[in-house]
Amino acid sequence: MSESTPAATLPTQATRTPDPRRWRILGLVGVAQLMLILDVTVVAIALPHMGADLDLRRETLTWVISGYTLAFGGLLLLGGRAADLFGPRRLILTGLLLFAAASLTAGLATSGPMLLTGRVAQGLAAAMLSPAALSLIVTIFDGDERNRALGIWSALGGSGAALGVLLGGLLTAGPGWAWIFIINVPVGVVLLFTLRSHLPAQRASAPHARLDVVGAALVTTATATLIYALIRAGERGWATWSTALLLLVSALVYTAFVARQRLAASPLMDVRLLARRPVATGSLLILVATALMIMMFFLGTFALQQHYGYGALTTGLLFLPSALSTMLGAQVAGRVIGRTGARTVAVAGLTVAAAGLAVPAIWTGAVPMVAGMAVAAAGTGSLFVVSAATALGQVAAHEAGLASGIVSTFHEFGASVGAAVVSSVAAVSIAGTGTGGLSRGFTTAAIVAIVTAVAALAITPSPRSR
């Protein structure tokens, strides 16, 4: 999975004297960011074991992923604004402390509510820490060094995907699933005390900024309602009045959020920026890419462990080709996008993803599934590059932070929505009854990729369009 680039207010003035500790600080906050990215994918392998140990239903297991990404994405822009108001140092240290405490809560969970409380609190901490860390990086680096630093930061996404599935398998097969959370505690505490002595004292970059708590509550509520509707549809049905009502409520709350952003003194999101074709296209692509990735992880982990009898460690290793393929797809896309254009790479990536997803939809068995997911991952990996290049390539320098925050929010929401959709479509198979749901899940993902490819062909701007 690609690393999200949280909202940050880019400094308008270069740092005059480079901080001699800047590369050490980058390494430390980079480890913190990697920890946040790991926690999106590391739980995938452990989901069946969590369900068995805590007697969790399918809906609760879905929220183990969606609860984290929902809180992360829904509060990400608020966290970026808070970093402006209170300064990156405070947000980073507070976020680390909260993340460690939330991880301990999740690791010691003895019930579904306790586990979900820890996961949501982890998402809240991530929304504080991630944008503040990026804001710090663009402040302490300048010129070519800043580009190098941001390149290292962006590379953490692919590494997080690969390490997440491996670490999830190793820990679940070894000391147990609880350790996928508990391991964050010593790492977080060490980072907290180390960064406390390394982070420079900084003034707020926007001391008069206000926190739009109402806006954050609206967008998070709207997305939570949408996810609840999608998860619930797996039990109650898609063509029901209750599902339609929940979807309507979600749409109304999203509308209220847009209205709030137009009226707020310090809005979380410039909706006029989102209305621009490049930003809208990039946001759609990152949403779909992340959703497809999570759909594969969600379906694959239950299929390989529950239906094909593999252990957690073997399952983690079988996901490694997909993780590596994601990074390969991103690398290839980064090399060719300048020559072919974003539209060509986007359509090609989505077509490859659809072809890969069609393999386990048509043929049953572990080998077709692993091979198909690896092919699909190469396609989705390219989309992460295209989305960033499209959304950020044609915005002014002073708008880069706002645009990256929008893309990051859609990144996290894609994970939430992807888990909810595939959980409902494949509900029967996730519950351990037959493989028909798995086939429907992969078919649904392939259809999403095809439909998005057609949309990308129509809406992705050419290099000369704006």
C-alpha cells in the first residue's frame, strides 16, 4: 500500500541555517511514519485469529481495519491544522504517546469493543502524528535536500506494505496476534524519548489558524455511516430500505460538510481545489487503488487460512509477492509516466489490476489466487504514483499542502470503504461457509477496476490540460 502524504502547510520561507540533526530527525520520524503505515496492513493476517480468540463477528472484524483508517483519514486534515496551530513538535510527541497507549489497549483486548477502542485511538494518534511529521520535514530541509527527504518519506509506503504482511504473519504465528499491537509500545516509547531531545523548538506556522472540529466531525460521521451501510448490507441485503436510508443519510452529511467548508473561517478542505479535474482524478485513483489493495488483503487472508489451511506465517509469505509487485509497479510507473502521460499509465494499471483480480474470480485454489493478486498488485502500485502525479503536478506551490491532504484523506477512506464492500460481498465465505463469496469478492473488485479504467480514460487530464 502506498504511503499517504498527509496535509501540511509548506513553509513560505526557506530555513536559513540547516539543522545539523535534520537527517537523524528524518530517520526517527520516518520510523514513526512506517509504524503508522504498518498498522494498516499488519492486521490482515491476524483477522481470523482475532475472530476465533475474541469470538468476533464479520462486522467487527471489518471495523478492525476500517476503524483505524476511518479515524486516520477523517481527522487527518484536522491534525494538519493542529500542527499549524500548536507546532509540529507538540503534535508528534503527543501522537506518539497516544499511539503507544492505544496499541497497548488493542494488544490487551479481551473483547471486541476494547479492541475497536484501541484501533480508533490508534487512528486518532496517527492523524496527529503523520501531518505534523511531514510539516517538520518540509521545515527543516530546503532545496534539493528537501526533495531527497520527501522521496525517502514517500518510499516508506511500499516498504510498509511488504513489512506489514510479513510482520503480521511472523508475530501471529509466534507470540500471537496481540503482539502486532504490543510491539508498537516499546518502539513508540523509545521514539518518544529520543525525539523529545532531538526535535527543535518551533513556533506555530499559522498561529491564528482555527480548528474546524465541526467539519472534521461531519466528514468522519458521513464516512462512518457509509461504511456501516456497506457492512450491514452483507447481512440485511443491498436492495433494502434500511440500506438506502443509511446511504441517503451519508450523502446528506457529506453535503453538510461541503457547505460547512464554504462557510468556515478556517476550513479543513478547500472544496474548490477538489473540484479541479487533476485533483479530483488523483483523489479517485488513490481511493480505488487503496480499496482494491485492501480488498485483496481481506479476501486473501481468509481464503488462505480458513479455506486452504495455511498458517499465519505461510500466509504472510504468500502475500510477499503482492507486496513486492506493488513496489515494482510503482517503480515502473514512476519511470514511464513522464513519457506516456498519466492517462495511459492509469488505464494500463487498472486494466492489469482487473486482469489479475479476474484470475481468482474464475479459478479456485491457492496458486491462482496468489498469482492473480501479485499481477493485480502491480497494477494498483502504479496507480499510487499516477494519483500523486496527477493531483499534485498541476497545483501551485502554496496549494501543495492542501492538495496532498485531500489525496491522503481519500487514501485512508479507500481502505475503509474497500474493507466494508468486500466484507459484505464475501460475507458467507468469511464466515467459513464455501468459497462462492470469495469468487464474488474478487469479481466485484475486478469490476470496480474496469469501471474506474473507463472513467480514468475519460477524465484524466492530458499533460497540457489544466
